[in-house]
Amino acid sequence: MLPARDVAPRAISQFLKRQPASSGKVRFAWESAVGQTVARATAVSLDDSGTLHVTANTDEWRREVVRSVPLIIRRMASLLGSNTVKRITVKRR
């Protein structure tokens, strides 16, 4: 039996993995992975090579995202599939 705390993330993950690639899907996964506060302070796009390009509103947010890249990659992999996001680049707007 699955613990209740794992049901929603698994359901979202299975749903996202079956959906076609789109910028909306990437933005939804990004917000799910980093939370609303970070998502509001950033913009993301995923290119065909699997690089997630993150643009942060400030240097502080850029540093925070850079610090969290290993965790973000794991979370994005659980939502989109293990080979979807291969690397993350972060720059300031």
C-alpha cells in the first residue's frame, strides 16, 4: 500500500509523462518541482537536447536556483521522465 503523501505526486507524474511535450507541461512541472515562489521569480524553457534554460528575475534567485540544481533535476525527472531534463542552465533576466 502506498502512503497517502505519495499518491498525488505519483498520479501527477504518471499523468505528465503521458502528455505530449509542450511549454505548458514544462512550466507545470517546474512549478511542481520548485514551488510557486521560485516559479514566479523565474521563467523556463526546455530545448530539444534536454537542457532546461532558467531565467531568474534577480541575482539572488539565480543563485538559489543554481544551488538547488541537483534537487531540481531529480524532481523534474520524477515528473517528466529520467532523460527529459539532462542539464540546467541559469541566467539572470
